[in-house]
Amino acid sequence: MTKPDLLLASPLVESAAAQLAERFAIHSYWNAPDRDAILVEAAPRIRAIAVHGQSPAAVPIDAALMSRLPALEIVSNFGVGYNTIDTAWAAANGVVVTNTPDVLNAEVA
């Protein structure tokens, strides 16, 4: 069975990246020397984007990027908030956006 394609838009902690690699065909976009080449080759198959929005290396998940991914279904932010994601575009185009709310409550308190 073929793994679904996922665009990785930032570095993730090793354990999360390993779990994603078990389940998805990963396209490491955030550190690719030629990002456009990844999109030309894989865009029609990419169904998900994973990003840690607070990472300084995170690629913004904007309308320009998402509109190049015709099979995109979900953007998952491994962090609190949606600062680097164009949620208005996502909502208007049926793309689900998730995050990890309340993950830092105990640390902040």
C-alpha cells in the first residue's frame, strides 16, 4: 500500500518526525535546496502539511503555497495557534487546519 504524501514545512522533534515517516511519504520542503522542484514533482499527491509554526525555520503556509496543492486536505500545526497559516484561504477551500491547544498550559502556569 502506498503511503499518503505529506509536505514537511519545518523541522519537528525527532519522535514526531519518525512517527510521521512511518505513515507518510515525507517531502521535506522547509530545507529543500529547490522547493519548486518538490512542488512540480509531488504537488498533485500531497494531501497534508505538517509544520511547527513557532520554529524559526518554518515556511509560511500561505495561499500561494496551498493553492499549488490540489489534493491538500489538512494542515497540522505542531504547536499553539495558527500564526503562519492562512486560515481564511484554507477555510474557503475546504482545507482543515489543526493545532495542539493547551499543550503548554502547565509549563506557562
